[in-house]
Amino acid sequence: MDLRGKRVLVIGERDGVNAPAIEACVRSAGADVLYAETLCFV
Amino acid sequence: MDLEGQGRIRQVVEQAGTDGVIAVLGANSPTAVEMTALTLKSGDPSYAGSLAGIALGIPSYHILEPEITGQVDGALYDRELALSALAMDVTEVIAPMKAIRES
């Protein structure tokens, strides 16, 4: 699966990988981010 | 995925459609990853959120799957992902992803 040109829903997690980090990474691979959220399970 | 998040995603998808849309997840447990991936593909399995009964068909990937990390800028990987990759059991966490995408 090639990330270039994909439109991405980013669903990060506070105790895993957060949304800003995922967003930066998928953008570096050429994807567009439609939505980004960091979930927090306590 | 919480109920408010389901509502926001439903709004985004209603406006933008689902063509070429994928989800990239960052959760650190197989259960959380599985629930989110199922919700985005087939609808909320708990029937509690606004995606209940709505099969969006959106495939989910984990940010630490080799298929994804292989496409990420190396310096960014080192800065943003390397520590998480050490801290979580990546093999266990990404185990449900492929099966859900192909089911």
C-alpha cells in the first residue's frame, strides 16, 4: 500500500503513538491528513 | 474509539467521501487496535456510537507496521516512532490488522 496520495484518518493514542507524530510521519510519505485525534484510555 | 470520535469521523467522511481514505492508528494494545479497525471497516461492533451499522469500508493500518514505517522519512522515524517501537510489543499490537483488512 502506497501512502502517496492517500487521504488519512489519524487516530493516535496518548500511551502509544500520538496523533501529531503519526501526522508528521504520513505527511513525510506523501499522504494528506483529513482528520487527526489522539485518544486517551484511562 | 470513543463515541464523540465516531461522530467526528462520520462528519468528515460524509463531507469528504471514502475514496482513497485509509486510517493510521497508534494504539498500543491489540484490543484497542482491533476495535478501531473493525469500527472503521464494518461499523461500531458495540452498536453504541454513531458508526453503528455503518460499514465505511475504510482499511486501517498501524503506524508501526513495516509496510508503513518503510515509507516514513528516516529522521522522522527516529524522532517520532523509534521509542514507541521499543516500548510496545509491535508484533502483538499489529497482529489483528492484516486479518481485519482482508476479511
